[in-house]
Amino acid sequence: MKLGMGMMRLPITDENDFRSIDYEQVNEMVDTYMDAGFNHFDTAYIYHEGIGEEAFRKSVAERYPRDSFKVATKLPLFIITEESQLEPIFNEQLQNCGVDYFDYYLLHNVSGFTETAWKNVDLYSFIQKKKEEGRIRHIGLSTHGNAEFLDNLLMEHPEIEFVLLQINYLDWEDEAIESRKCLEVARKYKKPVMIMEPYKGGFLADVPEEAEKIMKEYNPDRSVVSWAMRFVANLDNVCVVLTGASNMEQLKNNIDEYKNADALNEKEYKILEEVSEIINGNITIDCTKCRYCVDTCPKNIDIPKIFDLYNKHKILGREDWSQPGNAYLNYSKLPDVGIASDCIECKVCIEECPQKINIPEALKDVAETFETETYGFG
Ligand code: SF4
Ligand code: SF4
């Protein structure tokens, strides 16, 4: 098993501009990660509003010899409606990444929803052809579908060599995500698994106080996030654990936690069950900030950003409500962005959300919380 460097949430210089990548910091992070003995980078066509692959090229491909790293990227199914798009997009991706082959190439977020757009496009034959041409070493797919969906996919497509799945202790028995069951399906078909969201978009690094207390009482020397890493790093049939870092400190922590990820004992598994119950009772909106919903919103609402502020507000409570409230007010003054009450309930975003969040309903809560006189509205 390896630790992969996910490039979905790289450091940025302007918090309101996802394309403002802080290359100085990213380069240092890449160097630190490589110096620690790892070399697997994971990007995608859509990351960082379309410049994620370019960021990989500038920080890795242009700075390291090709045989020193592995790169995984993904075909953006969200925009595929015709066969004729495949070749140009694939060639653009090679150019974006600055490589002449991909080590791993995935169909990005295969789901019942994305399938409706590309159902007449033979994606599977295309990626197989690219593999035969030597442009891809291994073909795979990522999905947030449930175990039954994954089972059907792998039965119909034995050519798929590996899968990228959302697995962490909180989603292990979750009825919508079905981490455990999905992993079992992959094992059944003998497909190695790459893991995404081992910290569930940061939720498992910042658990409620009550949960942290239980973890610390059991072992004061272990960080909260170490529990999440130890959970995934000791699963069978896993080839890569992807962690995304938005700064150097997070990256160093990821490396340390991975290197020290010894197996959990029975008592610790029990503690994680208890912790999951507490977290589930506290989570307000379990958005992992993947940003899949953002491009589809006709009102240009930065959904993950305002969900993040809302969650912070709920965690901080009344003690320090002004901080997220002020940030929301500042956000509302940016040009060309929508705020929560601008939502017209078209529901397009719901189909995009891997966490199955009822976004328009959640936005109503956000609007009721922030768009009040207390926070400078009205
Ligand atoms: S339901 Fe609201 S948030 Fe979702 S896409 Fe439509 S306008 Fe945007
Ligand atoms: S609301 Fe859903 S789709 Fe949008 S960023 Fe959050 S998890 Fe991703």
C-alpha cells in the first residue's frame, strides 16, 4: 500500500479564487512528499476549476524525471455527451499534465446520473484502446455509487483493473455510502482499491469535543486524525490511500500518520463506533468540498464554501458566531456570486453530490442562519 498525494485541494493565495494556486508552497509540498519516499499523484481534469492538471505539470512533471513519479487522472464524465469529445479531451489531458502516458486513468465519478449524458458513448472501449496504444498503463474508475451499483459495474466491465472508492470509518456502515460493502465487492472481483476521502473532507480531523475526549482518554499520544489513517491503512486489498493537503502542515501530518499507522485493536474499533455515533449526531452538513456541484449551479452559489461557514458556525456556537457570520457577509459582497437565498431550487446540484446532500434544503437553513440582521443583512 502507498500514500498518494491528492491534488484536489491545493493551497491557494486568494480564498475566493480556486485557480490562484500557491505554487511556491505546492512545490515545497511535492518535494517533501517525494523526499519521504512516495511518488503517487492524483489529479483530475476538473480540479481547481480546470487547472488541476496544469498544477500537477508545473509542480511535478516539469520538475522531476518521468520515471520518478506515477500520475493518475480522470476522464471528466460530467461533460461527455459525444464520442467525438474523447480523443481531444484525452490529448488535452496529456498536454495539461506534461506526460506522454498516464500510469492510472479513471472514468471520473461513474454514477446513474452521469450515465444519462454519456450512455451512447463507449467510454470503456476508448480507455482500453488508449491502454493498447501505450497511453495508459492501468484503467480504472471512481464512483460514489452504492455496493449494488459497483457490483453491476464490475460484472459488466471486467476490463476495469482498479477502483477508487470513498472509504473511512464514518462511512463504513453508512447506508448511502456503504464503504464496507463496496470494499467487499471490489475484493469479490479481485480489483485493488484506491481510497479517497479517508478523513471525509476534513471532518475526521476535527471531531466534536466529546468524541476527541474519548480518543484522548484512551491514548493521549495519538492525534485525532491518526485514528482515521490507521483505520484505512490496515484494510486488505487497498493499493493507495489518497490524502489531500491544503498546506505543508497537513501534508507532513499525513506522512507522519501514514508511517505510524499500526493496526487498530478490538477496543479501538469499538471506540471508533462510539465516535462515529457522536459525529453523526453533530454533523450539520457533511459536505466534503469536492465542488462537483459548483459548475452546475445557475445562480453561481459557492455551495461548499457557504456550507463550510455554516458548519463552523454550528461548531463554534454562540461563543464566536461573528467569525463565520462576517465571512458570509464578505462572501455575499463578492461580484457575481449567489448567496443561499438566491437558490431557485432547480435541484440540478443534488444529482451531482456524491454525499447525497439535499442542497437546496440545506441552503434554506444557511439563509435562515446567516441572512439576518445579526449578521449584517436585512
Ligand atoms: S438547487 Fe439551488 S443551489 Fe442547487 S443548482 Fe439549483 S440554484 Fe444552485
Ligand atoms: S455539496 Fe456535495 S457536491 Fe457540493 S461540494 Fe459538498 S459534497 Fe461536493
